[in-house]
Amino acid sequence: MNVPADAGLQPAAMAIPEEGYFQLEQGRYGPIFPRTPANYGFTIIAKIKPGTADAIRAYGKVLEKIVRDDPHAFAVLQLHYLRWVLFNIEDKTFFMYQGIFDTDFDKYTEDAVALFHTLGVDTVFENLEEFPADWKTNVPAFIKFVRDHQCPSFLEYGEYPYAPSAEIKKALAVKRALSVMLDETQ
Amino acid sequence: MSPDDLSGSTRRAFLGSATAATALTLASSAGAEQTPTMVHGPDPTKLAQLKTNPAAEPPSAPKPGDWTKPSAMAIPKEGYFQLEQGRYGPIFPRTPANYGFTIIAKIKPGREATVREYGGTIEKAVREQPDVLAPLRLHYLRWVIFDVGSGPHFMYQGIFDTDFDKYLEDAVALFVKTGINTVFVNLEGWPDDWKTNLPAVIKFFRDHQRPSFLEYGEYPYVSADEVKKALRVKGALSAMLDQMQ
């Protein structure tokens, strides 16, 4: 991963064109979205099927338990933060999946499809309108759904920009280890 | 990192006074707020196809403040676990993804391009003065315009270390101080007297806040200050070791 030399030391903001990228560069499934000071990420917004809000909300508890039982269950996704939100606009309910992570958009989606399938939480997406019925055997269709519902940011800001999650965790570990060492020498 | 950043520092100061007490600090600040929220009541929704039992809580549940263990938190529909009134309304909990909000509001007709231009304004302000948003104690910000068939909407999504109301107070003060007009004047329902009517501003944000029902943090409950200190310590140590080669 190309990490700028000053990663993590100076806050940065980036304005992003309406298309979600600066130059059209085709990836495996569509345009490659840029890494920003807030790393890679997406904001997926999709309308939910009527009457499924409670079922979707219940998956929050399922994910909570999965991570509690195995805190590193999502390690492959190289996450910083995830937020799942349900909201209404004009009496229609929408699901928003917002993530900040260190892999590119398509790799994240591929990994997430495989992981969620393994964990048994992929069915949450079946509550969304336009979700492909054959998603279990059709990863490209899943990724197309995600891309079709991606809403690119027009501004992203990072207080410790471009710092990968793994670097942050290493730094926290180094700082703690050094602190313990210094305490022992007092 | 400039060596000047560390000049005149003792070993303890070099690490940051909070370093030695990192675990305690994090545990106390987060734990005080989170302990009640980690107790989960029975889930009224039953999903026959799910193999797991959300109501069961194993004794190995990670404690808030243990950043070595990624953590997820399911949040009730109201956005909080227990109703506790703050200065302007219910207090929203700190989660593994810290404090934050998702503000969604409809853009006034014809203002979409103006809203989008604010992206460049903020980018320039931060480039010229990287710590311009420091009072907000941010981790990340994302501004999104989306249209799901009801006209363009603006979404302001933030992850930060102060509570919801303090963030808003600081944000309004910052905008008034810097003279930057806020992007929110382009949103429907935004109070015209926002510069002098803080309660109206906070009411707008609370009315347009859409609480998460799940939040996840890979390095949960760690403040941005702690992250930056750690990155500086690691950078300095790495540079020091390079010099010893």
C-alpha cells in the first residue's frame, strides 16, 4: 500500500468530484475509487423491503455477538470503523452501510461477501430491494449492487490521514510496550 | 516528524503523560459510560434463520478501552440504551467507533452545486491550517450528497471524541470565529438566526440525526489524540533505531 511519508501526522481534507474519482481508471468491476485522508471506504444506501426494518436491525446484535466471540472475525476486511444506519425519507426506509477500511472497494466487497457468507449474516442484504436473487453464486452481481448503491463522498477528512489500521494498532502497541518498559526502569 | 517535536521533553513527556496510563484512561473514560450499555436485554425480534443467540453474553466480552480487541455494538432504535437527559436532549452513548453522528437533511432547491463547493472550501482551509478543525476532536469526516428519488440530500457523517452537543457547540463557535459561512445554510429547515441561536442549531442537528444501529471499531474507544501520539512515538522510535544502524 502506498502510504504517504507524512501519514498520520498532519490532518488533511480532500474534496472529491461528483463521480467519486479524479481520473477514470477501470478496475475489475468498474471505476477505481481513490484513497483519501479517510482511507478507502464506502457509503452504500439502499431501500429496504417493506416490513423488514426490525429484521435488519436485529442483525446488529448478531454482528455484535460475532465480534464479541471472535474479535478478529472481520480482520480480513482491514477495517477502521463500520456504521450501519436505518433512516427514513418520505416514509421510505433506507439502509446505509458505511465503512472506512484499507483495502480497495472491490476487494473489500469480495472479502465481505465471502466472510458474511461464512458467518451467516449475508442474508441481511436479502431485505434490500433490487438485491440480486442469485447472489450466492454470483459475486459480480453482488458487487454491481454495491456499486450501483454507492454514494461517493464529496469531502473526506482524516485527523491522522492515510494511516492504515494495522499501522495504528502497531503504534498503539509500541507506545504501550515502551510505556511499560519505562515504568519498569523507574 | 521534526526532532523539535520532542525537544525539551523528559522520557515521560516524550511518551505523553497519558501514555503510561493509557489503559486506565481509556477504561475509565469509556467504561463509566459504557458499562450499563454492554448489558443486553432480550431481543424482541426473532430470526429463525440465524444460528446465533444475540441475548447470550459470554464472560469473555471485551471491556471498553481494550483497543487490542475489535468491538461491535448494537444500538437501540432510539440511539441510546438508557434515557439520560443532557443539556439539549438525550445523551448518545460512546461506542467502539467513539462518538459521532449521521446528519441527513434535504438540500434547498438549486443549492446542490453550492453545497458541493464547500468540499473545496474545507479542503483549502485544512491545507492552509491543518489544525483548523482541532477543537472538534475529529477522527474522520465524510460529506455525501445523495438522491434516492426525493431530491438531493446532504449527509454529514463524523467520528469524534467529544459528546454530540459539545461537538455542535464547538462547531458553531468555530464557524462564527473563522467567518466561514456554514454549508448548512443551504439545507431545508436550517435556522436563519444560527449565529446567535445555538439551541436552534442543536435542535436542527438533533432533528436530523439518524442513529446507527450497529457501530464497529477496529481499535475501539481509542481517542484521536491517543492515535496521533502513538503514531508519533512509533515514528520517533523508528527514526532513532535507523540512526543507530
